[in-house]
Amino acid sequence: MQMTKITLIRTPSLFAAGALTLSAIPPLGLAYLASSLRERGYQVKIVDAVAEAISQVRPAGYKNLHINGLSVEDILQRIDADTQYLGVSFPFSHEWPLAKQLVKAIKARWPHLKIFGGGEHITAMPEFSLRDCPVIDVACLGEGEGTVVALIDAWESKKPLSEVGGIAYLDAKGGYQLTTKRERVRDIDDIPLPAWDLVPLEVYLSGGYSFGVNIGRTVPLLATRGCPYSCTFCSNPSMWTTLWRARKPQQVVDEMQEYVTKYRAENFDFYDLTAIVRKDWTVEFCQLLKERQLNITWQLPSGTRSEALDDEVTRLLYETGCRNISYAPESGSPEILKMIKKKVDLDRMIVSMRAAKKNKINIKCNIIVGFPGERLKNILETYLFILRMSWAGVDDVSVWTFCAYPGSAIFNDLVKAGRITRFDDDYFYSLLSYSDLRNVTSWNEYFSGDQLRFLRLGGLLIFYSSTYLFRPWRFFTSLKNIFTHQPRSRMEMIVEKALFRHRKS
Ligand code: B12
Ligand code: SF4
């Protein structure tokens, strides 16, 4: 009997020429999906359009945007004629215009294919996405493992789509149908480990591509899923709900050990939304890691909370190889923090940062300026907090401008208030201004995009000038790290990449 064939696609990535964040890292979400489908008995192939042409960059033909990865024609050629189902990941809203063109081209070449999509973007805008790109048969919302398996099972057994939980589709009359919500997986240890054997992982490992600072062959990991908080600028509460679940520490350490043996992994980047929530979990994880003596490093590059990060925990983190942590205070203004429902205590966070620094961990902090309603007074408070972080010894601060991401509460408010009216390409591309130093779109009533750009640069200037003033030796250490190709902080990594980029290509 012929096996059912499914192809999963990671689309090429889109970035602005002035962007500081790179997107060439292994597609963890797709690797997880592939594994669940394979375990169910389906034959799965992943086309990773970024890894398969990692050094191919071409202008997108719009403003200063560039595309990294395979061309549409190259992707079409990689889809086998006997594939029955095709899944596409849509993690970023700013990539929607590009990704949608690709999906339309695939359907034109392979009209028999049933196409399904998933990821952060399509979860936030399912009806819009289905109508804007009607060749997508089904949108899978939220966590994908259970949904894809149920969907393919339903298609295979000719069961109606209405019986599959967690999806949306347009019916024969063009009516929008949303099925019952699918529960998040509660025992996340039951989710099969990512199918890295289906991804060209070595391209990322040997090329030095990482989410955190590049300090060795890096494999991504997830120790937890979800986040218990509900910040209004963040799309995660609607994507993952507020259910936070952690894997058993033992399972995470086993997975790390497996990658050390299989892929010669030297460093692990945790992609968790909020990895460190419980102190007891973190302590148990570190103790197990210590016992294994894996001789690896690990990092927490996505912004984390600080409540559980005290002197004892940060010491343990360092002893077990943790070298970089990102904190996410987002603002230094108590008024703004309240408005965006970011439940952080800034004084406690500074105490936690000092403890991490004392224990030799590099720290990066994320700041956002330009929230709707934010005034100069609030931004000045944030500048003051930036100075406090610099005094506390923080190594890097990223100052971003606020972006209204679909799925977030602020986005919904802006739509209701009639301030976002059109979802055209300009709107989606404007979301990239978050990581683009040259172009900023303002969603704030008091500042224009150019003013916010200036205020963001002001924040960066305050941080980096004060940090070298408070600790002049750091300047020389940074120079040494850059020129010996051993960046230890984010800024060093960015400068090293900018100066020696040709070596990588
Ligand atoms: C790692 C990461 C990155 C990496 C690269 C991500 C990548 N290309 O794969 C880097 C550091 C480069 C990055 C950069 C940016 N990121 Co980022 N990133 C993440 C992060 C932390 C983890 C993604 C991940 O792997 N999650 C774990 C896996 C298991 O989850 P998943 O990918 O969502 O997949 C699951 C489901 O979505 C679903 N699914 C996914 N694909 C598919 C496909 C099908 C067919 C189906 C059925 C289901 C399905 O099933 C999967 C398994 O359950 C997320 C937040 C988060 N934790 O999710 C933000 C996130 C994706 N990033 C975000 C943003 C905004 C950015 C930036 C624009 C800004 C920034 N923060 O710097 C830049 C832009 C990059 C660029 N192109 O210039 C937003 C996206 C919001 C949006 N609507 O666009 C997120 C959601 C964070 C947030 N809430 O703000 N990011
Ligand atoms: S910003 Fe961070 S803490 Fe807030 S809801 Fe999103 S993931 Fe959770």
C-alpha cells in the first residue's frame, strides 16, 4: 500500500536591510509537526526554503526589503508530484504577502494538493488569511501537533472538516467556519521530539546560525510551552492561551544529551516564551544537567521573567553552562507597564540582573518605545531605567519601537478604534519596522515614525555610551572578542557579523 505523502514548507524569510535580528535558525515548529505526523504513519518531507539557500539574498522589490532563501521556482521543483497534502508555516505576519504569493504559485502548479497552514500569523487572522488566499483549504489554529494529525486523518477517511477541532475554513458557499477550540496538550512530555533528521540541520550548526549569541554548534530546544501572562502588546495569549506547561527536567536533559551525541551540539538556545517561571523546576533541571557533565553552554535568548532568577538560581545557571539571558522589562515607566499589563517589578528585576551579573552571565534586555498613549514623560522614565540597567552591569539593551501585531489586545483595540483599517501589503510590511533601524511606523498619537526612530536611537546611545563610561574596560574586552571572533554579547555578535560577514558566505 502506498503511504500518504505530506510536504511541509518553511517559506523564505523577509528582512529589512537595516534589520539587526536575523531569521536563519532551524524551524522548530515544523520539526515538531513532522514528528507527530510521522509517528502517525504518514510520510513527511520538509522543504526548508531558508536552509536550502542560506546564502541567497535578493531584493524583494519593495522599499529596502530583502528575501533570503529559495526562489518560488526552486520550491516548486522540490515538491514531489505524488504529494497529497501540503502544509505551510506562517510564523510572521510581515511575511504574509510573500508567503501568500508562494502558496498561490504552488496551487497553480499542483492543483490536486490540499493545502493547510498554521503558525502565529494565520492563528491571529484566520478569516482574513483564508479570504485573502483562498487556495489555502484549512487554517490550523494554535498548537499544531494534535490538529495536523486530526486534519490529515479526517481528509484520509473523508470525515467532514467540522469534526476536526482547532481549524477554520471556508465552506462551499464561501461561509467562514470555525470549529471547536482544541485544548492545548497538557502533558507536553507526550509530544514527540522534533524530527531534526528531516531538516538540513547541519547548515545551521556549521554556519553559526543561532537565536542567541553564536558560541558553538547550536540546537534549539523547548522546555516549556505557553506563558501565564497576558501582556496587551503580545499575540501569545491568543496563540497559546495562558496555560504554561513545563516538561520534566529529566526529559529536557535527555534531549540535550541526545543532540550532543547525534549532532555534536555545543550550545542550546531555548525558544520558550517564558522558560523560567518556577524556581524548583529550574533548580532540578540545573542539578540534572550538572550530573550529566555534558560540557555544553545554553542560553535563554527570548525575554524571560525575573521572579525566579535570584542569586542561588543564577549561580546554578552559570555552573551548568548558561551564558546569556534576555530579560524583558519592555518599559521603565510604571504607568506604561500597567497599561500593557506587563506585570514586572522593576526594582526586583534590577536585583535579579545584579545577581546574574555577579554570577558572570551576559544579560540582554528588551525595551519598547512608542506604545499607543505613551508620552515623552514615559519615555524619559524608560531612559532612566536604561541608565539603571547600565549601572547594574547589563551587557546589551535592544530598544525597539512598538508594532501592532495581529492577535494582540492592542491590535484589536486599534482595529476597533478604526486606526488600522486596511490589511494590505503596506500594513504587513510596516510590522518589520520593529526590527528595522531605518523605517519606523508609529502607532502612537504623540510621536511620528521619525520621532520614534530618533527616540529609539536615543535609548541605544544612552545605554552604550553609559555602559562604556561606567566600565571603560568593557570597550577593550568587546574589541578583543570581536576581533578574535568570540563574541560574548549580542552587540559584539552584530558588529562581528557586520565586519566579517564575507567569511560566512
Ligand atoms: C525563535 C523566534 C524567532 C527567531 C526565528 C524564528 C523562525 N524564523 O523560525 C528570530 C530570532 C530570528 C526571530 C525574529 C523575529 N521575531 Co520571532 N519568535 C521566535 C519565537 C521566540 C519562537 C518560535 C518557535 O520556534 N516557537 C516554538 C514552536 C514549537 O512554535 P511555533 O513555531 O509557533 O509552531 C507551532 C504552531 O505555531 C503551529 N504551527 C507552526 N507552523 C505551522 C504550520 C502548519 C502547516 C501547521 C498546521 C501548524 C503550524 O504548530 C507548531 C507546533 O505546535 C516566537 C515566540 C514563540 N515562542 O512562539 C517569536 C515570534 C514568532 N517572533 C515574532 C516577531 C515579531 C519577530 C520579529 C519580527 C521581531 C523581533 N522579535 O525581533 C523578528 C523578525 C525576523 C525577521 N524575519 O526579520 C512574533 C511574531 C508575531 C507575528 N504575528 O508576526 C513571535 C510570535 C513573538 C511575539 N509574540 O511577538 N524570532
Ligand atoms: S510578552 Fe512575554 S510575558 Fe507577556 S504575554 Fe507575551 S510571552 Fe508572556
